[in-house]
Amino acid sequence: MIVQRILPFAKELITSHIHSDSTVIDATCGNGHDTLFLAQSVPNGHVYGCDIQQTAIDATRLKTKAFDHVTLVHTGHENMISHIHSAHLERLDAAIFNLGYLPKGDKHIVTQPDTTITAIERIFEYLRPEGIIVLVVYPGHPEGQVESEQVYRYLQNFDQQQAHILQYGFINQQNNPPYVIAIEKR
């Protein structure tokens, strides 16, 4: 298959940039699926996950309770770097964001463009060369459309000497389908 769906492609991007001892970030824990995937992918590393909703942290904690190399923090992704142990920051290879709202959660609580951009900047600063930040963007709801436009504009102006930035998505689907943005540090 040449064309992959959005979430498998996002995970493949992460997998291609991490090692068993990498430090990785799930910047939007949600229901814990990405945190679990990361925990399984870096058995000798460390996973840091955060979310602004305690219900998301609780759901993620249940999914990852078998792993002792996962640290979950009830905070916004713009604050995540300050919760990472300095030794782990030296091995920061990847971060993943699923923007928008918590699936099956309160659709009024959504990620915001300003905090997302701040989180990208802070994580990028500590990301190792050839590390990656993967954003799964959901422009199919009004707040998601606004966030999509602002994050996209910000990344269009990102210094190409510092990062390669890729957009991957389907152009023949209705209702503003989700897409992936990958930021690979040079």
C-alpha cells in the first residue's frame, strides 16, 4: 500500500526517529493510545505524557500501568519541558500531538493555537538533531480550523535551516479531514 491513513503514518514517522533508549513526549495524552505506543517503542527510554484534563491522565495511567518508564503530568503541553528530568532531555528524540478535543470527551475543551505553538517552540529547542515533532491536526471543527490555520502559518515561516517540515493529508475527503505535520530538526 502506497498511501497510509493518518494515524499509522504519524506512528511510522515517530518510529523512524526513535531508539529503544529515546526520550519521547506525548503532548496530548487523550485516551492514552499514543502514550502506550510510545512506552512499547522505547523500553529502555522514557515517555513523558501530559494533558490538561485529569480524565485523560487517568485513562492514560490505566493503559500504561504496566510500564515504569512513563511519567504523566496534569499540565498543558506548553509546560511539559519543565517537567522532564535533565538527563532525559539530552535524549529527546520525538514528540507527538493530537490536536483538538478529547475523543468522547468535552468538545468545548480543545487545544489552543498559542499554547500549541509555544509547546512546539519549547520542545524543538531540546529536540536532538534529526529528532521529530509530529502533529496530527484536526481542522474539522471550528476551533480546530482556527488552530490549523495559525499553526500552519507559523510553520510556513519556520527557518528552513533549522528544520524540514512536511505536510501529509488527503485532499479528496470532505469535511476538512485530519492531516499530519512533521517537523524534523536539522
